[in-house]
Amino acid sequence: MKIFKNNSILIRGFMMVICFAFFTACEEGPNFKIQEYPEQTATGISHTSGYPGINVTITGTDFGTLKGAVKVYFGGILATNVVSCEDTKIVVQVPAGAISGKVSLQVWKHLNDSFAEFTVLPAPAITSVVSSNAINTVAFPGVDTVTINGINFGTDASKAVVSFNGIVGPIVTIANTKITVLAPNNFNTGFVTVTMGGLTISGTPAIVNPTAAGDITPYFMSNTGVIDAKGGGFVRGAYDGSRWGALGAPWITNTAGLNRGNGIGGYAREQWNGRDGFICWETWSDKAVVNGTIYQPTSMALPAGSYTITFNYYGEIQTDSSVYLEVAAGGNGIPVLANISTALASVLLYNGTTIGDTKPNFGGDVTLNFTLGTSQVVSIGFLGNMKGRATKGNYFLGKWIKLVKN
């Protein structure tokens, strides 16, 4: 019993030490503070009317700098985009569903229920963009006009700015549903925008500047094959149901180029190459090509300047035969071999294959450069003079062609 009594005294003493330490710690605990933010004061708004989507600036005092603490309502509709917040300025985007009426501002718990009125205007919208050019997605600078169709443009040209991928174009006419504008100099291919009352809207499709440097193949040529590892993809016109055919428009093949009989030739369906549709001449079975031509005129006049044509092909063209890539002035074709010097430019494709054999051969690109002093339509195509043989004749296969303005 004595032992138990002594233990009990020790336990009580230990518990008193613990309690003393606990209460002492509580007395020396952290010093918590409650942060009180001053009540904000809104004194004005930069616009009292405008379109959903524009930015407006609210001025005043004690806004703080935390965007997450700010709520702005337009006619009771909460703005979802507070752009920036400074102690004396808040920039906010008018929400899409804004309603005309009072503007309310809340910063933390401080609410100013109605410090301004805002009138929501019907927003302009673009429904289509069309060039006066024959290709309605192409506009020559200073020549073609572009029509922007839509709604709510108004009739005051001073209140609208039309830009072509960042370059401003002069407005010719403006009506509530249509703006016409002259394509500006040096604009880059891209989308047309209209800016009104702080709102910028964009239209489609993109408008192309054909005088700008770069790949202009889609605007001046068509049926040009597919640029990838295997090539092919030229579209045929006539077809024998098996392998041979003639290229489809706008390519034009002369009679001499239709060397397979039945009005076909100059096109092949070489499926063992992994893709359908090639420019092709083959002179096996004594099917010679003598001054055969395949060409197409550009869809419109090329602007003055320098150009590069790149052509990807494969050739087993023998040393007594030839195929040329040519460019000629006008839209009526390319010259035959005797007159090839009259072409604007020409280049002989590989013709180092041994006579009566299929090797050596070549596969790859050839380039042809030419310069135009004045704007004009040109013809781009191929001239073939290939000997016929019973077996192991000449073989020429084109995969794709590209036109670039330098």
C-alpha cells in the first residue's frame, strides 16, 4: 500500500507539470490579426455604352491589386474577365450577356451597387469576306476590293477600321450590312478584321496577297500533285480503266503527248509506288513521244518579279531522249524542241540512262528560275522527245510541282 501511495503522489506531480506547461504555451501562442480592407470608391467608367466583348476602365480608389477580389456586374450580369486591377483602376471586359442598366462593383465584401449606367449596343458581326478577284479569296494590293458582309456596321466610316492581317485598308463604302475596302499595299496573307468601338471581329476565309513572297501554287496553279514522301495525287481526265490516262484540267496534253493510243497518255496509275496519279510517259512497246507537251496556263497573270518552280520526279530517260520543264509567255502552250530558245526559261531533266536500259536513273527535285518584267499569264509544262523501244524504253514520272514567288 505504501508503494502505491508513493506512485500516486508521483503521478499527480507529473500531471501538474504538464498542465503548467500547457497553459504557459497557450499564453505565449501566435498573435492572430484580422485584416480590414478600406471600402472602395468607384468614381467613373471609361465608356457608358458599347458592345459586349469590349474592355472598359473603372476609376476610383482603394481597389487593391488582387483581381480575384473584384466582381463587376453589367445589368446584373457578372463579368467573367477582369483584365487587370490596380489600386485606382480596374479594366474589365463587358460580358457576352450584358444587359443595359446599372454597373455594380464589389471588392472583397464592399459593394457599390450602382455607380454608373452602361448601355449595351448590338454588336457588329461578319458573315463573309469576298474579294472582287475572279478567285474570291485572292486580292491584288491596290487593285481588288474586298467586300465584308455582316450586320450592325453602321454608316460612319470614321468609326470603323479594316485591317488585312494587321495592315489597314482604305474603306471605299460602308453600310449597316456591308463594307467595301481596297486591298492595301504590302499586306500579308491572313484574316480581315473590323474594329469598331473598341471591339475587333475577324472574318473568314483568309484573303491571299498573291504578290507576297512564298508558295503561291494554290492560287495560280491546280491539279499539282501531293507533296509528301511518295508523291502522286494528280487528277486524271481520260482513263483506260487499268493504268494509263490523260491528265485532268487545267493541264492540256497535245496529240503527240497522248502516246498510249485511244487518246490517252501523259498520266499513269502507278500503284506499286504506293499512290495513284502521276504525270507519266513510258516508251516501252515502241510508244515514242515526239514533241509531246503537257502544260497549264496560270489561272491569272503573275505579278512582275522572280519565281522558282520546283518539280519532283523520277527518270529513266536515256541519253538519246529528253524531257524539259519549261515556262513560256502567254497561256497558249510551251514551244517544241526546235523553238525551245523562245521559252522564258527551261531546264533539261536527267537523261543519263544507258540506251536500252533502265539504269542509271534519278529521283528527286529540279528547280527552274524565271523573272517577269511585267505582269502576265504564263504556261508551265513539260516537253518530251523520247525514243520508243520494244523493251526497256524511256520512262518519266512526275510526282508534284510547286510555284514560289521569291
